[in-house]
Amino acid sequence: MPKELERDLGLFAVVAISIGAMIGSGIFILPGLALKTAGPAVILAYLLAGVLVLPAALSKAEMATAMPEAGGTYIYIERGMGPLLGTIAGVGTWFSLSFKGALALVGGVPYLLYLFDLPVKPVALALAAVLVLVNLVGAKQTGRLQIAIVTVMLAAMVWFVVGGLPSTTGTYYTDFFSKGSDGLLAATGLVFVSYAGVTKIASVAEEVENPDRNIPLGILGSLSFTTLLYVLIVVVMVGVTPPDLLSDSAVPMIHAAEATLAWPGVIAVIVAAVLALISTANAGILSSSRYPFAMARDKLAPPSLTEIHEKWGTPARAITLTGAVMLLLIAFVPILQIAKLASAFQIIVFALVNGAVIAFREGNVGDYDPSFESPLYPWTQILGIAGGFLLIGYMGTIPLVGAVVITAGSILWYAYYARDRVQREGAATDVVRRTVGRKAVERTKSTFEVDGYEVLVALTEGTSERQERTFLRIAADIARENDGSVTVVQFDEVPDQVPLRQASETQSPADIEFEERTEPLTEEFDVSVHYGEIVSHDTKRAIANFAEHESADFLLLERSDDPLYAPIFGTTVEWITRKAPCDVLLIEDRDLDQINTVTVITDRGPFDPQKITVANALAREAESSIDLLYPLDSAATETQHETIDEYLAELESLCSVPVNRSIIETDDPERDFVSMTNTSDILVIGTDGGRIRGNLFGRPADRIIDSVDCTAIQVESKWGSSGPLRRAVERIVF
């Protein structure tokens, strides 16, 4: 029987661990800096920050009860949102914890040196080096020592509040909102990092007894207690200390203690601050070094970061990298910017935590079964995401730029290093894929419900009788499906020197031949067919204008090979497809006779609704079947297979003919499409690749059509030609 961790952490232990992770250097350092930003409203800033942390706390509690063995914010986000956002979360959390550790050292050392005349930065750098060395050699901070540190800090803070409240004066609270809402929100963002440890309990979730009760209650209880304690401490600090002294001091809590508790209180504050310095900085190095280690284990970072030192048994390279970042921050970044950047990165991570819950809930994740569910879902998560990013916008340029740089850098790192090394996808990807699939099915369904398709067949004098018969047959099948009609027009182009009236009054032999062969064809198909000729100086413009005049739903044209100048100047057909007010079907006729199978293929995205409409109409009139071919990478996940198959099944339910759906695992869809389509009678295909890419490298659709033996219908859909961003998203998630 495999070993399991004993669930022996009760509610009190959960609350103690969470409070211990939050109570730290932030309350000793940040109130003075925040007072300069918000004025006396700094009191409200601490309260507001606690409220905005709540959604992420609830989200983390939910995921902890669903995946107690996973542990770690990065793991939750990576599994929920996918490797890309997991990379952003891992890098963001690593930087946030590194900044928080640096903040503890830069802000805590002045308390240590309050009684000594020594420079702050050299001492902070020395302490950082010592703590990095301690973590490298594997010395551990025992649980009892951590409890003792938290107990002493809490005792000092409670004494500070109880002893200081009677000494507060209302004078210092005047002009409470003197810095306005902008100052309040900026200060809220600044102190946000003070609550970052609230989700720490999730890392030991599998050791908590009755986790569905104790984890959420422990997180909520500890957050409520810490928020109240922080607010009361700041109330005392603001109420007993002149604002100029408080905002300009590196040791604001000492000045408040001097005003209320005299020397015993000052000593207690110094002891608590030093303990917070050691605890927070060491925890920052220990925790943040785990993120590059975990990312390397998941192939999102170089494998060297997972190497364990032979002698010390620690991830030496990950710890060294983290320590180097902290030393650089201490040496070169002002404390205010360190605090802002720490909060900004933490806000990003908490936003991703909230997003991960939405991904798990909405995604097809069979083993996600939390025993505790965040209340007011999804509004709680949406509030947390929106509120967090609102704060970043008020924190100034450096945090905003830092957040953008970290996010962009993480994306580039994933694109150029990690993407080809990982074969996973997050639950969020499947959420988006299912949403895209549902919308595609709805669009397809709407095309089936259109009344009266008007189909325009545009011919030229060079169109043969066989080609016209094929075009008219296809047009009649489409129109008949919805009780529509067909208009067949031969467009004749004459030189600019020939007056159009004269040209229209003169019938050429080609005009006579067109009328003689078209009249019997109109009687052959059970649909209303109108025909005629149009003379113009510019055929392409005449076709587009006539299609708009007739309110055509489909325009049928003969597909032609692109001339050599096409990449530079374009082609007539390309011009018409861009200007036409309707969907265009380009017909490549190859002696169409019987229709037993209509094959429809797509280019790694949902099927164009008009492809399905055309295929269903042709197959229904011929009493035949449809083959839906969908390509997937050979590395596609099982979830992706299931979602695509469900999407194809929904398309099948819309069709009125038998449908054979095939998901093809292939790294060369062109080759496989050609081999599977050669037994078909009609191929329905779209256009892909875009004009620039197609002109440079050729379009896959064109190459497929040129390689198959059957008649092909290339659908140039107005739906498919709009929204490049939407098409890009669809191709990515499908």
C-alpha cells in the first residue's frame, strides 16, 4: 500500500500557517510609503487590498480541495490555463517572491540598524548573501521556529494596537481623501503584496483534515484577521505620528511605538521587524527558487535548473539564480519601486489564479471535483481579475512597464524555447475550443434556416456547354434546397472604343449559342432559372455590381490557374471575390457525372458554414453522403480529440444526409487529404493562408485542388474573409 500523508492539520493550524505567511515585512515598511501616496486614506487602502485579494483566496481554496496533491500556484495555473500562461505565472511568481524577499531586506534592515550607525545597502546585501548560502547548503527553518517567530510578531503587533489606540488623535485623520481616488487606488496596489501569503496553505492542502471545510475557513479566517490587524496597526500609526515624519521614515512603526509605548514598545517592534525580515527574506528565497525548478521539470525552462547538488542536496542553480536577482534588486532598485513591482507581479499571478478556476469549471476536466466551490462564480473571479488590473493602472509607469515586460518576455520565451518541448494544453484551451465550436455550429445552423437562396452563375464566352451544365447543376441544387432561384448570365467584355448600346444590340454567334443551349437547361432542373447577357467594358466590375443588384447569396465562377503576375498584381477572380457582396464558389469542373460522395475538408479550424451548406445541398439532391475530414497534429491531446469529435457530431446532426466524420492525425494534411479525396466525386474546400503567405508560398487549398481528380468547389466565404483575429484564435485552439 503506497504511503500517504496523514491529515493532521486542523482549522487552527491552517489559520496559523496562513497568518504566518502574510504577517511579514510589508506592515513594517509599506505604511509610510503608502501614506505619502494616499494620505490618511492609507487605512482604507489596506482594507480594499484585503477585499481584492479575497477572490484569489477563494479560487485557490477551491483548487486546493480539487487537487490537494498538486500544490503551488504555478501548477494550478499551468494545468488550468496551459503552458503559455503557466510560463507567465511561473516567471511572474518567481519575480514577485524575489521582489518580496528583496523588499524584506531593504525595508527591514533599517529596523535592525536603528540603534547602530551603519549603511543599509551593504548590510542588506550581506544578509541576502548569507540567506542564499543557508538555502544552498540546505539548512531548514523548522516548523517550531516558524511558529515561534509568528507568535512573537503577533504579540508585538497586538500590544502595539492595544497600547496605541487610546493615544490616537483625530487631528492626523483630517483631509482623509486629500489624495483622491487615484491616490487611494495607487496605495492599494502598493500594499497588495502584504497579503500575498494568504494562499500559502494550498501547498500543504493534502495534510489538512476535513479540507473542504478547514481550507476555505482557514483562508477566510486568516485573511479577515490579518486585514483587521493591518487596518488597526495603520490606524494607530497614522493617528499617533505626524504625517511628515511617518511618510519620510524608513522605520515608521518605530516612530509610532515611540509615541505610544516608549522604549519597551520600540524594542518589541524592532524584535518583531527583525524576525519578519529573516522569515520573509528566507521564505522568499526558498519559495521563489522552487518556480524555476518546477518549470524546468515541466520542460518550460532549461533542465539544468532541476539539477540537485551532490553534496548539499538542493537545487543549487535555481537558488543561485534567485539569489542573484535579489542581490541586483537590493543594489540598484529603490525600495518604492521594489514594492510596486512585487505587488504588480502578484496581481498578475492572482488574476491567473482566478482565470484558472474559470478554466477548470468550464473545461472538460473529468477529475476536477472540488469539495469546496467558490461562491458567486464566476462574478467573484471576474471581480478579482478586473480589480487587480485596475490597480496596476494606477500604480505608475514602472509597475505597468514591468508587468508588460515580464508578460511579453514570458510569451517570447515560451514561443522560442518551450512550445516545441511540451505536449500539454490547459483546461482553458478546451473551454475556448468548445466555445468556438458551439458558435461555429450556431452559424452553420443559421445558414440552413435561410429562406430562398439566390444563386448567380457568371459565365463568359469561353464557357463550354459541359461546364455550364455542371455550374447550373450545382447552382440548382443549392437554390432548390431553400426554394430559391438561379440566374445565369454570360458577361461579354468589349473594348472601351465600342459603345455599350451598340454592342448590346448586336448578337454574336457566341450569344446565340449561349441562348440556344441554356433554354433547354432551364427546363432540365426543377428550379426557377433566369438567363441573359450583359455587355460591359470591365467584366469583373460588372459581375460584382450585378451580384449586388440581384442580392445574390452565392456567386458561381469558373476557377482558373493564376497567371505569373498574380503575386504582384492579383487576378480578376481574386478581385471579384474581394468586391462581391456574397459568398463566391469557384468551380473546378472535371467531368462531374454521378455524385456518390461529397468530401469537405478544413484547414485546422472550424468548418466554414457555407461549406457544410453547399455539401449538404449537393448530397441531398444526389441522395449521397458527406465525408467530413478534420486534420489534427499527431501530438494532439485526448481532450482535443474528444472536443473535435463532439463538434463534428453536432455538424452531422444538422445535415439531412448520411455523414462520415474522420479525424486524421497527420503532420502533412495536404498529402493525406489528396489521397483520401481521390475516391470522392466532389471536393468542397475553402481558401487559407492569406494573400501574402499564399502569394509567397502558394496556398495549400490550391495545391490540393490541383492534385485531386474530382470536381472541386472552392468556397470564398464572406464569413471566412472577415475577422483575422478570430480566425487566428480558431486555428490556434482547434
